[in-house]
Amino acid sequence: MRIGSGWDRHLLSADRPCRLGGVDFPDCPVGPVGHSDGDALVHAMIDALLGAAALGDIGRHFPDTDPQWRDVDSLDLLARTAALIAEAGWRIGNVDTTAILERPHLEPRIEDMRAALAAALDIEIARVSVKATRGEGVGPEGRGECVTARAVVLLIPTGEGGRES
């Protein structure tokens, strides 16, 4: 088995739509700034998955210098990452994520986020955890300037893909 961790942070801006964990928050007055849709939670998951499989990071596979990834739905990037993981001989045991931000309030949409992430990964929703916390007025998250996301994943070898046992 292998464990991977991921971390991502995006500034928030009034001129961006808010999308986190693959779910839109149309009533939120700010959204994450990014080359893609800026979904920091998904980006942290991608880095955790790639790291656990020793396949680099999100920038290696989906660079922000490549116009094909401009405004792309991060769930598409997550599904592509899941395919890379499978090709390398791994399956996802579980994913645990935390979003740190003042707004939007994620709790009412946590189950929607879990479902969207599980669908993109093609795994059962029971293997996806999404948690949220606030900055409590401390740091850039607490001041409402950014969203920070963390993810931890467990990968299990499939015995395929040429990976060492």
C-alpha cells in the first residue's frame, strides 16, 4: 500500500464562479482563481493520488501553461488521474479531504461533493470523505482571501501495470 498527500490553495475573487469538490455554489459571491476551474479540493486530491503512485504532480500532467487545460472542469482532470493510477497498477482504497475557507458554507453540499468525487474516481461514495473547517479569522483563509484544501489517499496494488510488488 502507499499513502499520498496533497495540498492546494487558490485566491478567491468576486469575478470567478465558485466550484469546490466538483459542485457549483452559485450563491457564493467569490470563487477560486485558477487556470482551470480553480477547484482546490479536487487539485489536492489529484496531487495526493499522483504522489502516492510516484507519478509526479498536477503541474506535470496538466500544466497551467497548456491552453487545453484553460477553464477545464477539474473533475475531468480527476478522472484522467484515476485512469493514470489504474494504468500504473493501483486502485484507490480511500480519499480523505479537508477544505479550509470562510465561505461558502460547505456542509449542506458535502454529500453532493462526495458523490461527484466518487463518480469521477469510479469508486463507491463510502470511500470518499469531505470535511470543511473555517479559518476562524486567522490567516488568509480566515480573512476570506483564499481556499486551502488538503487530501490524503491510500492506494492498494492491483498486481497489474508493471508496478513492483
